[in-house]
Amino acid sequence: MSRPFRTRAVVRGGAPAVRGEGPAAGGEVSVRRSRRYRTAAVALSAAAVLTLLGAADSSAQVGQKEAEFGRVSVRSGVPVGAARFTVASPDIVNGRFPQDHWANSFGCDGGNQPLRLAWSGAPAGTRSFAVTMFDPDAPTGSGFWHWLVWDVPATATGLGATPPAGAVTGADDAGVQGYLGPCPPVGDRPHRYRITVYALDTPSLALPAATPAAVTAFSMSGHVIGHAQTTALAAR
């Protein structure tokens, strides 16, 4: 019997939001104020007001549309009813990534050092942990997986610079195994990077390190009994 999953997550779409179009506001209506043209002036002034009102309304509609990519809704990989526990990172400062933990690719020159994590309060029955870092604000239509580690022993209470023996470091969405720090597009809104620790009811996912991130997440979803999450921001 399948388990229901938590509320859907919202990620940015890969297609730009459609901008509205409308007549340009502005311009002056010049009316001769002689008696001979007074009637025509009144009619013309009324028409000008209607045109300006229409332009203002259209401009307001354009302003309401975000000059960014659209958003789509996707299902969470955490079942409804999964226990919650806590995770923190001493490397996240005021909710943001220090330079040492930024990517050293995609135009960024950070240190690309994996975040250190510490967690506590995992539910009874935990047989292993998995860790992911996911950016729902990447304009791809499916977010961007930056980091996946699984088969972390149930005795672990955190991750250091090197994963513990037996743990598998998977491939990110760039196709590279290991941690990939943040590097959002220049001038884009701040991106949220969700660092999640999953408590699993299996000692191993039995997946090779090269498994695509989405396949790993799908395989893991049927084993999640608890989760902990923290979020850090990055912008350029």
C-alpha cells in the first residue's frame, strides 16, 4: 500500500514568465480652445482619458507579473507522517554560505568545501541516513541537486569533511560525484538551498554512486521514516 507524501514542493520552471502587453501610456493631447472646436475638444479629451486609463490598467498588469521564470509544483519525497528531527551546520553563517563552500565552477570561484552537519533526534528504527542539498529556485523546471550522500551508518550523528566508511557519495545534477556548492545566476533572486537529512528504514539503498539524482531520490522515498532540514541562501 503506497504512502501519501507531504505537500508538493514548488520549483522554478524552465520557461520565462509571459510578459503582458498594453498600449504605452503618456503623450499629451493638444486641443484648441476656441468655441468652434469646443465640442470636438470635449469628445477628444474623453477619448484621451479612456486611453490613459486603459494604458494604466495594462501597465499595472505588467507590473504584477514577475520578471522571472514561472513555477511548477512537484511532489515531496517525504511521506506524510514521517518523524522530524533536527540538523544544523556550523558552516552556515547568518543563513548564508561562506565563500569556502561556494562552487568552484559555473563562473564561481569558491572553495567548494562540503558543509559540516550535525543532527540529533532521529526516530527509532533508523537503519541508515541520507543527505541531500537541493536548489528549488534553479530555472530548470525540476530544481537542481547539488549534493547526495547515502548509506550513512545509523550510528552517525553528522557529516564532516569526509563521509564515514560505507557511505556513498552520489552524482549531482552536473553529473559529478561529490559536493557542488551554490552558484546561482548573476542578478537572480536569492536561491534557497535545502539541506536535508533523511532517516531510512534500510541499511543500504544498494545504488551505485553514478545513479542519477532523481533516481536516487525516488528510490529513497519508499524508505524515509524521518527527516531534518535547514536552508541557506546564496545570491550573486
